[in-house]
Amino acid sequence: MCFIVCSSGPGVKDCAGAQPSWGTMVLASLLVSCAPGELRWAKNFTRKFETVQTEKAKIDELQAIHSQYLRAEVGLSDDNHYNDTFYRSFLVFQGAPLHIDFAPWMDLAYAGVSETRIIGFFKRCDVPAWILPEGPPFTLTNFYTQLPLLSDEFRRTFFANYHLIQKGKFYQVWRC
């Protein structure tokens, strides 16, 4: 695409045989080479904005659920929803309890610390309700070993003592 700029006036012939100027050719080549990059930038910006809106909705839902279950704690689900557990910090800063922090547990499990005490925690229903991100409960993979972070016994104990009572768009509530 080239633009030809012509003017009519005294001493100027018609534009029929005009050649594009160097400036016009440079401008056209810049548009052709830069436009795809600008479109990618706009698409990425839009995607980030949509993500921000989704993350805000997750925080709002988590806080709304927690206001109904004040003694609930945020736990884990699967690898795809691990980042959704990080919003528990909003609740902790508002005074919510935190009995088990699964991020450091990953290091402890890798070091060989037994999960027996945590399983007992579930058997005694020390946490009356768990708020878990969507996805299968407590199936996160340990980043060090690529094996499940928590054992089958852990999950069996959880399912034996807790049942699903509420499901939102991003989080689910399990009560003892």
C-alpha cells in the first residue's frame, strides 16, 4: 500500500505519472513491519486485563465464602489451581487461622517429614471446613519429586471426614 501525495496548482501537472516518494515507501514499510507487533501487544494487554478481572473475582469469591465460614482454612487442589491458594494471605491478614501451610510442606515432605500429624489433624476435624480451589482436592504434585505431595492415605482420610457442601465458580467448601 503506497500513498501518493499530489497537489494541483500552477505549474503542477496531474498525478497520473507520479511515483511514490521515499518517505511514503518508508512509512508503508514501517506500517507493514510494526503493525503485527502492535496487534500482539494489544492482544497481550487485553489478556492481562481480563486476567486481572478474573483474579479480582477469585479474591471476591474467596472472601465472600470465608465470611460464611470464619473458621475455614484454604487448602490445595491440583496443579492447575495451585496459584489460587495464594489468596489465602488476604484471609490470614484479616485474622483467619492457618494451621497448615502447604507451600513449606512441600519442602518438609521432600526432606522426609511424615504427614502423620496432618492426617491426625483431619481425623480430629481440627479445621471445621476447608475452602479449596476448584479441581480434585489435595492432588497437587510435589515440584521436587513430581509425585503427589500428599499420600493416598491423606486423601482417603480427607474424603472419609469431609464432604462437599458448597461449590462456587472458583472455590469449593468441604465441611467435617
